[in-house]
Amino acid sequence: MVKEMPSSSKPHKIVAIILAAGLSSRMSAFKPLLKFGCSTVLEHVVSIFRDSGIDDIRVVVGYRADDLIPVAKRMGIRWIKNMNYQEGMLSSIKAGVSTIDNEFDGFFVMPVDIPLVETSTITEVINAFKNSDKLIFYPHFRGKRGHPPLISVQYRDEILSWDEAGGLKSFLSRKEDMALNVSVEDERILMDMDTQVDYQSLLKIYKKDERINMEPGNFSTSIDQRYFEDYVPGSVHEFGCITVDENEIISFAKRFDPQTFHTDPEAAKHSIYGGLIASGWHSASLMMRLFVDHYLSHVASLGSPGVDELHWLKPVRPGNTLSLRITVSETKRSRSKPDRGIVYSYVEALNQDGDVVMTMKALNFISCRNSA
């Protein structure tokens, strides 16, 4: 079989198939919905492909499909329901491959439990696909093949009719003459998570990456080197995320704001909100946590005389993920105490859909780097 190479003017069309239909039986938790930061594992895998420039991403669901379909819809990706998911991974691969037509050139196959592959790895495999007449491309790290393989659409029909033991791996082993190893410096192509121990190991790697890659918004300095001079009027900073937990909503409200639509999920269904919502003071506390963690200097903050115009614009519900967008409105250096100044900030809290749920105007005293 010879690869049919598209003309140089025709872009390669590649689809990513994410396999998320399994039972997660060894994990004792549902792998696609485990958390990496404020994202689920499924969302994280989708972002790998999306950041690599792949627009057509499809997820195969089966077990707990009703929990995954809303995630897929929210992310704008296509979902495919495998009614035979209990028959094993090959059934999910076939379900995904069956949706691909001949307008595509190739497809990635990615199990959802391999969530830390580098974006650069996907790009390198795609580049190899574009420049070779081979039909199967494996990311390859120091003598070992990993995920995800990129397979030519020319094998579509053969995969759909394959029913021998060993699944896709045994099928691909019959095509070694058309396979190419693509060398990558990415050990994570080998790292899956079948157990809680695996998950915790990958979570540590993720958290380390998050610390290394954490950007200081548009600040030129990190939060532990930030002074009055670094808050530039007109600059806009977007930070962090925090997930709203139902038990925390109820616990906070029982102590500080015991209205039934904050404390009783059943009663809240019959309220004007149609379900449980967080107390505004709870939401403000979550906003403050992000404000302190990401915006307010850890070395130069001197407190605040208060906030102005705190507004709750939309209900905050269990499972919402909040982030901040902060605009430095104005800064004033003190004439009487030149070692400090006041920073005026307009703070917006956004949910995962980008809706602004809360705003306030903050005033903060900040030490100057130079007191002169």
C-alpha cells in the first residue's frame, strides 16, 4: 500500500479520537472526570490536541456517557456513544473510526488516561506524517513507542473489519513495513493512569508544570517580587481558577448565610434559582482567595481601606469554575508617606462559560520598591 499524498497546496486534515468509554475499574474513580487543576482529565486531553492546531476532536463515550456528554458539548467537541463499550477498547476505536470519512488524511487515537503528552509531540508527529509516505506514526521515546499513534485514513475499513485478538495493537503490528517511529523528548507518551497511585504520580507532575509555567499575567514580575511600581494603570490581568464545591456551599451558608437556597438542595429546586447557589459572601471569599494567590503582592501588601461597588450578577452554582479578570484602574503614590501608594483595581469573577458573575472595585495599599 502506498500513501496517497495530498498536493502541496492542500492542507492535511487530521482528526483526534479520544477514547473515554471504559469502566475505569482499576482506578476506583471515573478517569475522564478526575481533576487536573480546575480541568477534568478529558478537558486536559482535548486541550493538548486543540493547542496543537487540531480543530476536529471527537470523544467516544460509553460508561457514564450522561456525565461526559455535557463536558463534550461545553468544549464544542463531537461525542460518539459506543453502546458496546463493555466489549473493550477495540469497540470504542471502531466507533470513533466509523465516523471518519475519506475527506480526512489521518487520525490520532488517544486513550483518555494518557493526559500529559506534550503539545510539541503532537506537532512533531503531524510534521512527520506530512513529509513521509508511511501510514502509521508512533511517538518514540528512547526506544519505546507511546501514545497517541497517528494512522492514515487508508486503514479505516481494515480497522473496522478487524476482529482478531489483541485489538488495534495486533492490527498495527501486521503493518510494520508502513510504520515510522518519530523520535520525541517526551517521556509522558508512556505514562498512563490505571490506578490511584498512577493518578497521584501524574498529578504531581502536572502541579510541577503548573508552577513552572505559571505566568504573572501581564506583570513583569512574579508575585513575590511585585511592588507598587509594577501595577500599571490600564493593564489587564487574568488569573487562576477555583472550583465551587457543593458541600462547601452548604457548610459556609449554614454558618454565615443560612437561607434555604444556600443550605438545602431540595428546597433550592423550588426557589427562583431552580437549584442550590452559593452565598454571595462565599463567592466573594473565593474571589478573594484568587485575588491574594495571583494578584496581590506577597511582599508589599499593606492592607486595604475597603472595597466599593460589590455586585453579584449571576448565581454561582456547585461545579462552577471561577477565574478573575482584573484591570488596574489607577495608582496614586502617597505624598505624606512616599514609601507606599494605593492601587485601584476593577475585579471581575468569571465562570467557566466566560460569564461575569461578580464584580467589585478594590483599593489596596502597596509598598513601593523605591521610597524616593
